[in-house]
Amino acid sequence: MQIPTIIDVEASGFGSHGYPIEVGVIRSDGARFCRLIKPFEHWTHWDDKAEALHGITREHLHEFGSDGHEVCLKLNDFLANSTVYSDGWVVDHPWLIKLFAASGIEMTFNVRALEYVLNEYQMEHWLAVKSRIVARFNGKRHRASTDAEIIQQTFVQTRPLAPPTRSQLAVGNG
């Protein structure tokens, strides 16, 4: 598989009342997209623990966030009917659904769990390689675009380490 397009979402809280406040994407070609999302009026839940993790305050979000409708249109355009992968699909996908539903826009890209494209070797070595990459980022903020880059780099750096599959060996011996 080629390098996957990775999406990451930061949210106002960890539970079902949370909503997306930032989305970051790094495409397989290296192009990036990152937007803060201004909360809709009915989105009021805020978790101080989530804020401590991502470092985005409500005030910052209201001042610098983009309209959710605009974010959805730009995401659809940027991702152009592709499939994107998330290492936190179980939370990122519902948050994206919540964003698109609140905006009244159909999501025209697919979101899948990253595990669909990882081989066994990658899964076994994922945490160790990711830890090394995170250390190289040397304290860069925990934000959606940085997280997407870390995930994609972890994919890239674990892939070459993977032993060849039987089919790859058969092609090489043919």
C-alpha cells in the first residue's frame, strides 16, 4: 500500500457530549489541511482535561475557529472522494459525523480505522516506533495536524521494517 492519508480530530471532551474543535489531515502526497472549528451554538460541553491535552481554550476557538460549514466544504474538496485513515477511528469518525450533520453537508470521503492497512509486523512495532517519532517532535503541541503527521510517519517508518510477504517472495523468485 502507498502511504495512507491520515486524519486526526481534537475534541471538546472525551465522552459522547464532546464535539470536534480541530481537524488535521496529511494526505499521501504530503499536502496538509488543518482547521480549528468554531462550535455551533448547541455545542456547549467543555472538558478541562481535554483542554489540558490539546491546549486549545474556548476563547481561542471562538476567536480563531472557522465556521463548521466552511470546514466541511473545504475537507470534502481537499479529500476529493478518497479514503482517509484514523488511529482513533472509534472517536474521530463519530466526531466527523457530528460536524457534517450539524453543518447539513454530506461527507464525501470515507474514514476507516488505520488497522485496516497495517500488517502484523507494523502493529507489533507501532508503539516503539511512534514513541521515537514523538520524542523527535520534542514537545510540539498535541494538535490534530501534528498528530496526523506523527501517525503517517510511524506508518512509513514501520513499513520498510516489515519482512516480505510470501507473495512478494514468490514474485522475487519467479
